[in-house]
Amino acid sequence: MSGWPARPVIYEMNTAAWLTDLSRAAGRRVMLGEVAEADWDAVTPPGVDAVWLMGVWTRSPAGLAVAEANPELRGSFRQALPDLRSEDVIGSAYCVRKYEVDPGFGGPSGLATARAALAARGVRLILDYVPNHVAPDHPWALERPDLFIEGDEASLTNEPDGWQRVGQHILAHGRDPYFPPWPDVLQFNAFSSALRAATAETLSNVADQCDGIRCDMAMLMINQVFAKTWAGRIGVEPAQEFWPEVIGQLRAEHPETVLLAEAYWGMEGELLDQGFNFCYDKELYDHIVATDAGGAREHLRYNAGREDRLLHFLENHDEPRVADRMATDAACAAAVATATLPGATLWHEGQFEGRRVHLPVFLARRPDEPADEWLAAWYFQLLDVVGRNAVRRGDWQLLEVTGWPDNQSCGNLLCWSWCEDSADVRYLVVVNLSGQAAQGRVLPRWPQLTGSNWQLSDLLRPMVFERDGDELAGAGLYVDLAPWECYLMAATKTER
């Protein structure tokens, strides 16, 4: 399916846990090709442009054995799922044995049926790719050792947790530069021309089956990061970066495939320059969930030139559940901010219903949690309102909010507007990202503001304000928001 919107809304689903839920409800095993129409409708509410089926690929028995032998991991499994059973642990979604859809999920034909069901609803499909590493029983480990970081007997003796014997070779476990090695995966050599060609081919095969690809820990393959991680273990740094070479080959066959980069350490700019369509905005996430309005505002100001290519979220499978981190009213304020920013937005299955348990990606079943029906209805309304009213269309402007010498509560307010020259409606967003009341003056910078009256209607609740355009242009709009209160206003010009 082609024709991606410029600012897509993405819904991430844990494939294994979702199919387990559907199977329990149906009283039989349900795979991707057997999902009922009503269940597809439930995960494609109005306002959603793409579904990310996280963890569809064939998982590794060797990786599963490593996980089951790890007491710390076992403890995390039981913490998330107190009534843990052996069949609940299926191995990590990111310890991939083959880039073929797991037979337990319905195989390639099941995925094709799922993609068609989404396309019939105007929704695109996103799948994962892990560029940094692969399972120790992936066929390449024996057939293509040249694609991996190789060591010797001394490597295995001196650092047994960092290396593994595979056939006649000793291969490194995957890692990033700030953590110990991951014992269930083998490390690719990003400087290898053979690995780059093999990656491009695999990505192309993945792209045959979906509309977008989310690349796990994409910054690990950047030359400077890889060189730092594996100094002394690799050859000369190539002249060309990994991603431009790989993406260039992919684009020749799949020019419309949208590529999403998971990234940290402030490396978004490099990855966007190297060919990704969107990149995680982890720093903004950190500011918002910490209710740091000042930090969020400075980050948005700094990234104003590239905000349209960042991906915003409040949770995903790697992060804690937002309902476990923030009270409901605070989480709603954060959601309004996230939903109305430029770029892509990501929502996580279970977030709308207020789930609190963070499920490890090794598990196929999640605990029963009561759904917050009010919260779910509120989220669905938010996505529908933003999408139906084309809130995120046109030009986005971060607006300043001024206060008074004896009242600087305006620092807790985040404010921006959307303006499309050809449209009659402007949109104004004001979010109080704090647990205290906040006041300030907002100065909209809209064309044709003066000489008319303006009606501002809140899209999330029945509130309407009438304001004089000359006053708005001069003194601005005075706002007084209760703790965590938000305005999502449509502003229309009226006759005097």
C-alpha cells in the first residue's frame, strides 16, 4: 500500500500477546490469517494510519534457552506475569532466527492476509528489522561467519560472556558500547561490505511484505559508534556510512517504504541525514513524561527545523507504561501534546486502556488488567478529532507564552499552532504540563489575524470563546488553565 501521509499515526501491537488474547477469547488458536473483522476494526480506530506488528519473525530456540537459564530475566517474567507458565516464554522478539513469519503466528500467508485486512481499512503495515545482531542459530552463523565480528581462543578465554563458539569460528555476542554483551545474539560487522549487501537484500525481502520498517537500535551501525564499540576488533572504517549504502540499495526496489529509526544519544540528525524517514524523539519523551515543560519547549525550539521527521510517543514496548508513570490527568495532558506535534506519532497497544504492566518481549501472554473505559474513549476521541479536523496540516509554529513579574507559571505551558494558508481554520494547542494552575498570554502569529473577529472552539469539550482579531494581534490571548488542563482549539474568522 502506497501513499503514506506526511505525518502518520502509528499503533504498535505486541503480535504474540495480541494473538494469545484473541485465542483465549475464541476458545481456539487464532493466527494472523484468522483474525476476525471486528478485531481488525478494534486496532484500527479512526485516526490511525499504520499498525506496527511487533515481533512477527521466527524466534530462536537457542535464544530461548539462554533466556530461560537467566535468573534475572526469569524474575522479570514472573514480576510481569505472576502466574507464569512455561509456554508463556517464547524467546525475545529481537533474537531473530529467520526473517520469516513465525509459523505459530500463521507464517507468510497469514501475514499477507493481515496486510490485506489492514489495507482494506486504509491502514499500512510496519514490521521490525534488527540490523545489529541475529540469533546464534540463524543460518548465517554457520554459513556466513564473514558477516560477524570474529575472535579467537584468547577472546573466548578472556571474555567468555562476550564470545561464543559457532562451528569452527568464535563470534562476538551483540552489544552496544554502554552495556555488557547480550548473551542470546551474535554481533554483525557493520564495516563488512558483505554484511551491507546481505542487509540490503534482507531489508528488501522484508519490504516485500509490508509498507514500513522499524529498524531496531539503528544508531549502533553508524561508523563512529560502531568503531567506538568494537575498537581493535574490526578493520579500517569504510569511507561510506552503513545506512546510506544499505538504504540506497533498498530504495532502488522499494522507493515508498517508510523507514523508522530507533535511536538514542541525540543521534537523530545523523540518521535522518543518512536516509531514514522518521527517527525516535527520545529526548522529548524524557522531558514530557518528567513533566518538564521548559525542557520540552527548549528541545522543540532546537529541533524546529527537523521536528517534522521525528517520531513522538509516550510509551512503546521498551519503555514503562505511561499509566504506571503518570496520573491519568497528567497522562492526558501529555497525550494532547504528543498527538498535536509535527512528525509521526506512536501509540502502544494497551496504552489507551490504561494498562500498567510492562510486558517483556519474551512473553506471549500478558496479565489480565481492568480496562479504563473512560480513558480508552478519551484516547479514541483525541485521535479522531486530530485526524478528522486535519489539525496537523500546514505549518506548525511553537508559540511563546509570556507571564508577569509576580507570576511565572506560564513556564509550565506548552503552546503551538497549526496554520494552513488555504484553509479557513487555524488550530491552537495550549497544555498545562504541571500540577499547578498556570496563566499567561499567547500571541498567535496567523495571517489575516487583524480586522476580523475570531471564534475559538475547543475540540475536546463544549467550550467556545469570541475574540477580537486586533486584540489577539496586540495583547495576545489570555489563558488560565487548571492543573493538567489543555486547550485544543479550532479558530475560525467571523464577520464583525
